[in-house]
Amino acid sequence: MIKFNKPQFPTVLILLLFVCIFIFLGFGNHLFSGPNGIHFMRQTDSLSFASQYYNNNYHFFSPSLFNLKNNLGNAACEFPITYFITSLLYWLFGEKFYILKLLHLLIVYLGVFFAIKLIYEILKDKFYAIIIGLTLFTSTVFNYYSFNYLPDAPALGFTFIAWYFTCQFQKNKRTKTLIIAFIFFTLSGLIKVTYLINPFSIIAYAILGLILKQETLITYSNAKKIIFTGLTSTLIIVSWNIYILYYNHVNHSNSFNTTAQPIWNMSKETFAITMNHMTEYWYNSYFFPSTFHFIYILTFVQILLYKKTDRKLTLLLVLLFLGSFSFLLLFFSQFKDHDYYFITFLPLFLFLLINGFNTMMNFSKNKYIHGTIKVILLTIVISGINYSKKGLGERFEFGKDIYSKTGLIIEKHLHAIKKLNLPNDAKFIVAPDLCPNDGLLYLNKMGWTIHESSEITLKQIRHYQSLGADYLLLMNENSKSDTIGKFVGKKIYTSKEFCIYKVS
């Protein structure tokens, strides 16, 4: 008789909780939807990378977009591993946009699963492990980008997996385990270089152990292994970033920000505006307010009960804080409009919670005290997830704005446009379109976009025609559209929202 091993109860429970949270947050209603909501532009950029791999024979080191403002559309930013995998899945299942966000969700939830395992390894308490891990779901920002097209959340997922294997290396001392940890640290750093904060904290910990000659912190052998493996990982990440700088330079691409924007280069007025956005506009999306309050209390507990803290864990937490604070200083101006930059801080907050609970457990094992704390934390998590659900609903309702308008209108007419049997290599001008790639993405055609109605001139259209433009998709916003259209060429498609002209 074949015997099946029973899966561990916490694993099944965690998977069920993930499914329940996914459904409760309303993601089931958006399961097969394309880009939507805040940062629509960046979502369509990510999808453009995947589609262009699919369209152009999967040349991994030649990422490109639809917009031809760059040479041949070539542009590079984050390491395109998830875009490339998505393009391969397009070959199997068809070009379904939602494949990318499902892939990102899988990586993120796998990361949270390993984060829960990491917490259990340290605290040895299943309830604390699960409930602390679920604290992440009280963040609207985390939830929104976990099921999205932006690359920040999968970078976080890889980071959590890496931290788990780092903890395992501390236990089993196996080089293989350390290599696995740094493979995931490398992936996260390649996707978002700012996640180097995490492996740098490990490397700094190992270096301090060597300098201080503290075998109780880390053995000489393990420190050497961490430093060597960490530097190898860093070299790979630095090499990729040098490559993308070169690649963007030779292709005259400035589609993405690839430099730091430090706080000391900001004016006082800009600093004040950014700070106001973070503390007023974004704050309640970063975490449920009571989650923040709980974190503040735990931070105070760690300071107050410093002698009860774990020396190794506290040192690692301090190093992670210094790295996170450096990131804040170097990219502070980005926090005004980019709420997803907060995701980079989540490993720090997770370790704050772990160290805080570890300190309390060292201070007292009283079951009544911990029972009360567990009830409080459970209440916060349940309330926080419900709070996040409301925030997500507002974000999805906000989806149709001036940035997504053109692309979503084109999407409604795709069936009719496909009947025109336009050549695969036809080049389009889409006007007006505030996003560089969204209209072109839905058309699945390379070309150019004109951002503002005031910039739609016959001279500009003729310029793009000289560069190879074949068709003009012109939104019917005012009488000027008809005037321009008469001089462009033959009208081949008409609707209430836009017309398509064969440029001649």
C-alpha cells in the first residue's frame, strides 16, 4: 500500500489563509484584469517588456518597449527575469496580461510563507509566526502591489526567501544553504538594486564579527563564507547595472530613472511637500494605523529591555535599519509620488516585530501575558486586513484616470481593430496619450505617443512619418482632431472615441 506523508498542519493552514485573504481582499474580482489603478503607466511599461520579448524571439539581454523614442524601442531597467518568464508563458497560454501579475503574486506569497517559517525558526511559536507574517497584509501598499505588474513586490518575495535560508545557514553551517540564500538575494537586488540593503546587512554583520573577533556573533569560517558569497552576489548585481547604463546610453534611452535622488539635493519646499505626502497622503496606506502603533510600542520595548534582547538579532536589526535609512536619504524625493518605495522597508519592520517579540519572550514566559498579546495582535491583523480591503477598493475605483484613458478606450475596440488586418510591423502614432507605452501596448504595435493635445500638429505627425510611422490613432477630443485628420491621410476606422488614419 502506498503511504502518503501528511503535510505539516501549519503549511496547510498558511496556504488556506493566503487563499482566504486573497478572496477577502477582492482580488478574485480582478483576477483576469489588465493594468489598472495607481501607477498605470509603470504597469504598462512592465507589460511592454514581456510583450516585446514575446514579439522579438526572446533575446534576454535586449529588453525593449513599444515606444520608439528610444533606438528601436530598446530600454533597460530592472533585471527582466519575471518579464522573460511571462513571455515564455505567453507562448504556452497566449498573450494574457494577467499572467505577469499572477507570477508576481506567486513569488510574493511564497516569500511571505518563508518569512513565516523564518519567524518560527527564531521564536518557536507557531501562532506568533503566522500572525506576525500576516501583519504584512495590513499594509494596503503591500497588498496592492503583491497582485500587480510592478517588480517591487516580487523583489521583496525573493528577499524573504533569502532571509529564511540565511537563518538556516546559521543553524546548519552548510555552504549550499548560504549559496541558495544569496541566489535569492541576488535576484532581489537584480530586480531592484535598493534591496541590496539586505545582503549588505549580512555582509556587514560578518565583517564586524571578524573585526571584533567575536566567535559568539559568528565563526571565522562562516564570516569568510558570507563575505565571499556576498561579494560575488554584489559583483553580479553591479555588473547588471553597469550593463543597463551602457545599454540605455547606446540606445539613447532615458525612459527610467537609474540614479539616486538624494535628500540633500532637494529644496526646502520640495522636502516639505514630500514629507507631507508621506505623513498625510500615503501614511495610512503604508500600514493600518494600529499596526504602526504596535510597531512603535515594540521598538520602545526593545530599547527599554535592551539586556533581554538577542545580541545577534539586535545587531542585524541595527545594520538593517542603517541600510534602510541610507536608502531613505538617497531616494527621498521619490517617496512623494511612489508609494511602492515603502515596500523596501518591509524586511526592517518584520525584523522589528521578530526582535520585539523575542525580547518579550526572553523577559517573560507567562502564558497569560502572551495570551493577551496574541489576542491584541490578532485583533490588529483582522482589523488591518479589513481596513486594507477598503483602501484597495478605493484604488481600483481610481483606476480610470487621465493616464489610463487612452489605453482603456483602445482596449474596448481591439476586436474591431484586429479586423483591419494591419501589418504586424506597422508603426503607430497615438495621440494624445500621457503614457509612453499603454496605447501601443494594447495595439501591440511599435510607434510613438504625443502627450498633449496642444502638441498634435501636422508638422509633428510628418516628423514621425519620416521616421516610419504608418498609422495615426487620433482621439476625438475636439474639432482640432477632425482638422488634423483631413490632412493626414485616409480614415480607415471611426468610433466615437477615436479615428485611425493611414498616414500618406
